[in-house]
Amino acid sequence: MITGYSIFGLLLTLGIIWGIKLMSSPQTAVKGNLIGAGSMLGAVILTLVYNEIIGSGLLWLAILVGGAIGSYLAHKVEMIQMPQMVALLNGFGGGASALVASIMLFSNFNQLNPTSRFSSGLALMVGAITLSGSLIAAAKLDRRMEQKSIVLKGHSFFNFFTLVIPAISVILITFKYQTQIEANLFIFLILLSALAFGVIFAIRVGGADMPITISLLNSMSGLAASIAGFAIYNPLLVVVGAVVGASGLILTQIMCRAMNRSLFEVLAGNTKTKKEKKNQAFTELVKAKKSTSKAELNLEVEVSKDLKETAEFNLASKIEQAESIMIVPGYGMALAQAQTEVKKLYDKLETAGKEVNFAIHPVAGRMPGHMNVLLAEVNIPYDKLLELEVANPKLKETDLAIVIGANDVINPAAKTAEGTPIYGMPILDIEEAAEVMILNLDQKPGYAGVDNPLYTNEKVEMLLGDAKESLKEILADLEKTKTEVESAAENVIEVETASLIKKAEKIMIVPGYGMALAQAQTEVKELYDKLETAGKEVNFAIHPVAGRMPGHMNVLLAEVNIPYDKLLELEVANPKLKETDLAIVIGANDVINPAAKTAEGTPIYGMPILDIEEAAEVMILNLDQKPGYAGVDNPLYTNEKVEMLLGDAKKSLKEILAEIE
């Protein structure tokens, strides 16, 4: 029999489906969001009326509190944090389904038939997985957790174990155990093991694959709601949850195809690739692009008078020539509390395109993990901290080793000085590096009392004194050199940039995650307005996986009122790029990397990309020239028709806007 409830439920379901359909296009997304949200609110009210609890004050209080929290977050959360917000909302959806299922199981178990027990147990399982997995995803996206794939020892076993346990428990509470007391243990097992599975599977996913994971979790939140609908006999919830689950799964498949990845590879954290050595020609060309005369700008640093009264060494030249640098912290860094300055040095070197790592000796400092704790305190990435067994082979390939307050743990006498306290102790073989710089308080022996032959080694430069003060001097000198170099180089860059933009009639702007990180969309809109006013034809090429969630670039550009018809999808943009005079890339890498067509065995091989090299001229505004998340060098950086403007995208755009004013 068709009832009013069925008719209204069908209409609201159609409203939600229509809202989802409208959200597939930027032009209608806002309208679709309002229709979907309105239909969902209507579904809630219809459910309250149907169950005759519309007058419950406690329920309306809960709705008001939830609405207030949602409104607060909507205004508080910045656009750059939206991926984290989406992950949290997915988690809350899964958590709500798990809560409904647990109430059914704990309060009405004896009255439930096998079908209801099965659906309640399954909803609890899927909802708990969605909750914990989404919280991990949000933490990774917000950089509260390490973004790279985290693989535990026996990871696959734990995955299997924590998935099988709740599945078996669901079957047991469905068919075997018939009383509340008997079932409680297995209900708790479902909850705890499902939560554990969500964590274990989510930590294995790398940061660049989070868009796919969020789409999957979105699908799971809908699936959990649909199953919960079966448990509480709510057909409206069953249908709406199924729609959300299906749309999320379709989006997941689309995202996987766009990244040329299988869902299994993503969930297995399979993102690593062998990193090839940089081609020498590539390195030289990068240096030439970055500066017009860096090699000619010398910086003299006076060495301690007690050590070498008249000696000087060219610090800027050493760091400029070094492509790979190993920093070796010791107890002297801890005593001087110099970890903040070490982080500043690390940031400068990384920004300059250097490969920087830290060699950690297991007994450096005064407690296990002392150096790790100090460096973690200033947010040095964990994967940059290399243990002795890993660091020593890399030191043979290192251009410059910088020692900060270490002695015994780098003392080569440990290999030869029999009868001394350090003889036979494994050490960091820093003498294997091409050049060595030691920042120690003095030249006295370390705690073991054994003279260090490194202090007389010809390739070792000493800078004596408090490590914190020494690092401040180095940072100041590097900043001075950088300012002089940039001043010389910017004059050339600004002229070339202005000339390229003025000549171009057809311009394609390619936004990426770097634009999102720099929050540069406002400057992009200013540039667009100037170009349009000047009579240029301007469009935006949008890659489907640019950013950290589906439609990330569309959302950011819509925020600053870029016309929707200017946002071209990959299939439309690529043909137009062949007719484009100038392509301007803002914070994008992997999605424009031509190596995707040739570099077999890499994560991006076979992935559809934006063919910006087809444009007559290309300008790239990226933070640096490092590879993207996939770890594959971008040959565009050595292309003769490509101009590079390195640094923060927002700052670079402001410079361009000032130049073309």
C-alpha cells in the first residue's frame, strides 16, 4: 500500500539525487548543495513525524547543537583545510551509523531477528571502519600525522586479522548467540577490531593518494548509513545511503583511472619508486636557471682565531656546489639548544633544491633518541632522520657533511685506537663525504678523551664556538648572499616575464596544489582580470586530481569568482594548449609532467596529463624544482621554452602583477 510516508520519502530521495547531479558541475554546485541539504533536512523531519517523536525536546536540542557546530566550522575552516573537513564529515557519518547500530544491538538484541542482527552488526563494522579511517585521513591531510605511507611490520597480516575478526563476530551474533549477555563480547569485538582496521588501512595510504581514500571513505559512510537503514527499518535511509555509497564508489573509480592507479595499490601504500641519479646536464641547467651569477658571489667567513687566524673559506660557494648535504647533530646541539637554528638551515637548503638528510648516531646525546626528539620538536620530517646503518652508505655519495656539536660518534680513531673507550664502536663515517664542516665548541677530545684526527684533515673546515651562535652567523651570511643573488637574477626574470605576458594573446593558467598551499587564488583572480582587461583570451586548465580532494581547484577558483566557463577539463584543455601562446603553471608538478608518457615503472606512468609543453611558451611558478610526490624528475624544467619563477606562488604572482602594472 502506498502511503504518504512513501510518497514524501520518494520525493526527498529524488531531491537528494538531483542535488548530487547538480553538484557535478561548478555552475550548479551551490544550488545542488542547497537542494541536497534541504532534502536531507526534510528526510530527518519526515522520519521524526513518522515515528511520532517530532515533539521531543531533546531531539531538537541535539539538532540545534549539531547545526550550530556545523555553522561554526563552515565559517571557521579555511578553504585550504576543506579536505580535512570532508574527511571528518565522512568519519562523523560513519560514526553516526555505528552509534545507531550499537544502540540496536545493546538495547534490543533479544527482540531482533537474524536479519536485523546481521544488518546491525554489519553497520557497526562498516561505520567504525569509516570513523577511524577518516580520522587518520584528516590527521594526515592536516599534517598532524606523517603524510607518507606508513607500513607496519606484518601490515598485511594485521589488515587481514582486524577485518576477519569483526566479520566472524557479525556471523556469530546473527546465528549462534541468542541472548544479550552472550553477544556483548562479540559486539565489543566488532567495534574495537573494526576501529583498528580503519587505522591500519588508512596509515598505509600516502598523502598524494588521499583524494582517492576520501572518496572511498565517503562511499563507505553512505554504505554504513544504508545498512543502518535496514537495521532500523527505515527505507528512506536505505535508499539515500545507497545513493551516497554508489556515487562515492563511482568517484573513487574515476579518481583511480585519472591517476592510473588501482584501488588495491592505493590502499597498499604502493607509491615508492627508485630514484634515479640526477643527470649532470639537468643539474647544471637548473643552476643556470636559478641564478645569473651565483658562482661569482663569494662569502667569506672568518674562522676562529684560535684555530686559523688568517684562514678563510667560501661558505656560500661550498653550499652552492653541494647537491647532497648530510647534517650530523650531537650533544653540543642539545647543550646550545640550537635545534631551531638547525631547522632554519634545513629549510634554506631544501628551498635551494638541495637533498638534505640527518645522520643520527644511536648514542648521540644523553638518552636514547635524544637527537630524534630535539629534531622532531622543530618538525624535521621523520624520513630525513637516517640511522647509522642507512646514513653511512649515503655519506659516500654526500657532497657536504655538516657536524653540529658531535665528537666521539664521528671520531675515526674508533677504528684504530686500540685500548681506548671508543675502539670498535660503530661511528658515522663523515670523512667519506666530499667536504666536511664541523661546528664544535672547541677542538678538545670528546667524553672518551680521544683526540679526533678529523680536526687536522685537509678537507675539514672548523667553525669553533657556541653551536647556536655559529648557526646564526651562517644563516645571516646565507641570507646576505641570497639577497644579492636574487637581486641580480630578478631583474632578468622580471623583464622576461613581462615580455612573455605582453606578447601572448592566448593564455592558459594551470593551477595546482601549490596555489592552494600558498592561498594564492586571490592573486590568480587579479592576474586573470588584468589579462582579460588587456584583451587577452584567458582560460584555466583543470586536472581531475590536482589538489587534495575532487574538485579542489574548481572550489578555490569559484571562491574568487572565476567564471565557470573558463574552467576547462583535461579533455577540453589539451587541444586548446596547441593553440596557446603562453601557459602559466601555478604550483603544479605531477599533473603536467611529460615523464608520465615515457617513465615506465614510475607511479605516474600512463597517467593522463595536461600537455602544457604544446603551448608556444611556458612559465612555471613553483616553490622549487624538486620532483612532485611521485618522485619523478620533470623534464619541463630543462626545456628551453620554459621560464621558471621559484618561490612562494603568492609572492611570485604579486611580483608579476607589479611588473605588468
